[in-house]
Amino acid sequence: MFRRADPLGGILEANYIEIMLQSLLKKKRLLEQIIELNKEQKLMLQDPNLDVDDFEQNMNRKGRIIDDVNLLDDGFEQLYVRVKEELNLHKDQYADQIRKMQDTIRELSALHVSIETQEQRNKVLVEQKFDTVRKQVKSVRNSQKVVKQYYDNMVKLNQAVPQYVDDKK
């Protein structure tokens, strides 16, 4: 535990290292949620009947989680700045906590790599989905063009062409 004097003269007591470790563990849970959302995204993108609203909800959930991860990172960094000197001076005293944090950071790194891999795969699927949609739109436009030409031709056929009739015979 660290004791720091607050500006009002009181003593603040907190176990910043434990808070940092809890922050890392929470980040791990959030990254695992992102991995699950990426798996859902992959399934959605592979479905030929993609529900755009479901896909958007997935993206929004993932965005909120990423915001939470960024907040945790900022908070962790702020705490680390506070305890960095103390940790360096008393490494042996905090060896267990430091080792737990290092292990957790290694796990987080592996999760980051996994997420990046998933994101790259999903990006390819998104591009394929957009290509498919573009082709469908082009096909519909071509079909509409053919239908319009057919209609125009049919209108021309159904119109009576003025004919000259010779009544003298």
C-alpha cells in the first residue's frame, strides 16, 4: 500500500498495483468479448441474407467495448505513472504482483493478435459482401434496362402504323 498526502493534508491510501492488475483483467474480459463479436460478425458476413441492422448493432456493441478498453488503458497509464518510481525502488516487495501483471499483459498481447487476425479476415469478407451487392445492383439495373427496352419495343409494335388504302379498284 502506498500512502500519499492529499492537498487537504489527509492521507490517501490505495493499492494502486492491485487496481492496475484488476484493470488488466477487465481489459482481458473486454477483449474476449470483442473476439466473440468478431466471430458473430464473420457468421453474419457469410450469410447470404445478411441483416444489416443486426450487423450494425454488432458494430455498435464492439465500438462501445473498444471505448471502454481505451478508457482502461488511459487509467492504467495514469496509475503506472504514479507508481512507477515505487515499483522500481521496491521490485522485490512487489514481485508477485509485477509477475501477475506481466503474465496478464502477455495474454492481452495474444488477444490483440487474435483480434487483428479476425479483423483482417472480416475485412476481406466485408469487401466480398460489398462486391456481391454491387454486382446485384448492376444486375438489377441491367434487368431494368432490358425490361424498359422490351416495353418500348412492345409499345411500338402495338401502335397501328398509318396505312394508305387504295379504294379505286
